[in-house]
Amino acid sequence: NDRQADFLVLLVLDRSNSTCSAIHINRDTMTEVPILGITGQQVATTNQQISLSHTYGNGGLDSCHNVAVAVSRMMYDIPIDSYVSMTMDGIKELNDLLGGVTLTVLDDFTGVDDTLIKGETVTLMGDHALNYVRSRQNLEDSTNEHRMVRQRQYMEALYAQGKEIAEKDDGFVLDVVTALNDYIVSNCSVSQIDDLMDKIMEYEFTDIEVIEGETVKGEQYMEFYYDADALKKLVVDTFYT
């Protein structure tokens, strides 16, 4: 299994106040990652990019669980109830189910996707949507941080468009979950995912938080080192009263 967790977001649902928020986690974050043995049990840990936590296991439930464990431990052992993993190809499917996602292009994609011109407002479809949220090679900033800005922009536009459609079509969320079934791995049943999606659509979406820190060039790859004090404050502010 060589699949990495390229895009990581921790979704937080506040059932008391009917709000939801998100914490966008840099895939290059250096942290303690559990190493799984051939039986799927943890045998050790190693300090590396959190995206690599998904490479342990067979790419299915054990790999997804390992990502959740790595995120939980990094965030001071906050329990993570559920996880949903979607392959990159699922982005195109989800995007097109919503009739495309409209936004203003933030970067120069010359040589990567010439249909995406910086400053123009476009409706992303198919591979163009995937290029927009995935590409970082040959762009102005080769770190992951600038790409994360685009990913948050896309996620907010996707959410707004999906919510507008769901308000008019009661069966839309279930239709989306069913259509994406082949792209998804989760410890939730279809009905549980449908319930979670309904709540996300019903609740007030408050913010997408980002963990503070610094990106440096490692021996081979970019490495993001989070500010421990800032992360602790974010966890306390988000999960405690």
C-alpha cells in the first residue's frame, strides 16, 4: 500500500449548539506515526509526515484507523469517533454530482492545467476540479500551505453549493453517499454517513481552522512543524468549555 493521506480535515460537530467546524491538517506535518506489523497491530512509532500514516496496513480500514490514531495522538489524544476516506477519483464524481463548483482561480496553472487562469471565475468540472485541489508542482509555492488555501476555498464553495441543493432535495445527500460508495472507506455504515452529512448540512458551519507552524525543506521533502502551544490552545478552545 503506497497511498498517502493527501488531504486531512478533522470535522467537529457540536450537537448542543448545532454547529460544525473543521480543522485542516497539513499533510506534511511531522509527528509520531504508528507503525503497523503484518497482523495490523502497532509494533512501533516513527516521526514522519502524518500523510504516511495511511501507508501502513492494506489501504483499507486498518490504514484509515491508523491515520485517525495519528491525528488523535497529535491533538493531545482527542477521541475521534468516525473516519471517512475518499480516493482522489471520488473528488471528480462528487464535484460533478453538484453540477460543478464555481470559484475564482487563485494560482497560475500554466503547464499544469491551461484551462485554469489566475483571477478568472470558473465552474470546475471533472479533472479540472481534481487538478485545482491536488496540484502543487510547478506552481509559485511548492509547499503544501498555499495548496491548502485552495483546498479550503474549494471546500467552502462545495459545501455552500451542496447545502443549497440539499435544501431543495431531501434525498440528495443519500444519493451522493450511494454514488460515492466505490470511492469510500469508513467505519460508518451508509446510514450513519447519511446522518452525519444531514447534520453537516443542517448545522451552522462556523470556520475552518488551520494549525500554526513552519514549513522547512527536509532532506528529501517538505516538512511542517506545528507550534505546540498554538495547537494546544486550538484543542482547548475547540473541545473544552
